[in-house]
Amino acid sequence: MMTRICSCLLLCLAAVWHVSSGFQGLKRSPMFRAGLLQHSPSSLVRPTDHSASRSPSIFHLQPLAASSSHSSVSADLSDTFGKFDFDAVVKYAMAIGIEVSLFALIFYGLDKAVAHYAIKVPTAANFVLFYLLALKSRLLNPLANNRPSTKSLETKNQPERKMPSFTPPGFIFPIVWLLIIGPIRAAASCMLYNKLGVYASAPLLALMLHLSIGDVWNTVNNVERRFGASVTGVLLVWLSKAYAAKQYYQVVPLAGKLLGGTLVWLTVAAALVGQTWRLNPDEKTGKLSPLYPATGEPKTRFAWLAGGSKN
């Protein structure tokens, strides 16, 4: 069953990618540009010529042919898709799907091995396993998604960016993630496994979904530096953690409470990301960067294909 779910998920992502590629190819075709982009949005408004004495600044709407209206609307849609980086969003979704599918296959394989050899896995071994999976989950993600360092957005070591007044010192972040968040995740997952006796369970996969979304967020924030889109992304990270905590709570209430407690730190991190975005508008335009991936920003690439860094 788990294999079928993973296969269906990958097929759906491939279909979305195919549709996206087709749309991008259509936009680049000469026919599309000549037929649909020949009318600009301003062509919907034309000045009348009823009287020469009438001020040239006064305009009246003129009815246009249906084909012209359709072309103008298509041009508006083309402009909109030109600003929204649809290709990047598709790659983000594919990366999340691939990572979750790999986690599911690993868990499914572990369950098969444990059942076949009648192994009783020690809690200590599971603790190490879950801790390492959370710590190195990005190795299963095809994008470049380096973790935040002391020179990243989360520190005050970047003079070109204004940071919120409540930004903690840079060394606090690795301490919290490695010595507090990581062990709590591992302990809660051990409680869950001891209760269910399997790895490939819905609550554990919910946590893996959270990790996968977090890895993509690291790509958006730390690699591509899309600081507006990272605000939206960190909200998705927060919601996925809350969902995983709920799933844990329904099986082992204490495990759910432990996992839910880590939302406190994630809330602080989200506030830092949002406030940093607000304090740093674009130097040229004076406007805040969009809350979605936009064209003109660094292009999203699969590190597995391009040999990107995965340290």
C-alpha cells in the first residue's frame, strides 16, 4: 500500500511538471506572442474624436471586438504568470514529494526487515535513527538546502540587512536545533514507535512531511534568498509541524505535547523571518519583495542534477 501511495504521488508530480513545461513552451512560441500579446491592457481605452475642441485628456471607453478583449485578457494573464515563478513552485512541490516518498520507502523497508528477522529494536537505537533522520533529512531532498549558519539571515553578521531587535546571537540557533529540537523530535518519535510498532505510520510520515517542507524552505531562504517567499514558506513549516504534533497526540498524547512544544521556538523563528522581510525593502524600488516566488530571482535548480552543495 505504501509503495502504491508513493508511486501515485510521483506520477501526479510528473504530470504537473509536464503541464508546467507545456505552458512555458506555449508562452515562448511565436504564435502566442503574435496572436495573444499584440494588444496591451492599455488598448482597452481609446480617445474619442467627436470634437476637436474637447480636451485630449478626456477618454471614453470604446467597445472592442471579442477577439481583442480575449487577447488583452490573455496578455494580462501572461504578465501575471511572468511575475509568479510557476516553475519554481512546481520544483518545490516535486522536491517535497520526492523526499517524503523516500522517507516512506525507507520506513517501509525497515518494517519489512524488522518483521522478517523478528527484531526487537531498542529504544536507544530508534532515538539515534530519528535524530539522524531529522538532522540530515536534506540529503533526501533534490534541491540545494543548506541549513542556516552564523552568516545567514538569522544572525546579525550581515551588515547589508537590517535585523529585528529581538534577534538572538547566531550561536543560539545551532544549540537550539541540535540540543533541544532534535532530541525532542527523536524522543516523541520513539514513543510513537513503541506504541504502534511500525515505522511507516501516518504520524511519522506527517513529521517527515514537515521536515521536507523545512528543507525546501531552507532552499528558498538560505540558497535562493527569496526573503518574501520565505515568509510564506515559514508559515507552511509552522502549520506542518502543528499537523504532525496533532497526529502524534492522537496516538500518544505526551509525544504530541512534546512535539507541539517545539512550536514555541518555531514561532520565534517565524517572527524573525517576517520582521526581517519587513525591515528590508528592495534598495532600488523601495518596495518589499513579493510573498511568492517571482521571476527575476535566483532560478530554482535540482542539486542532484547540477552537483549542488548538500553539506
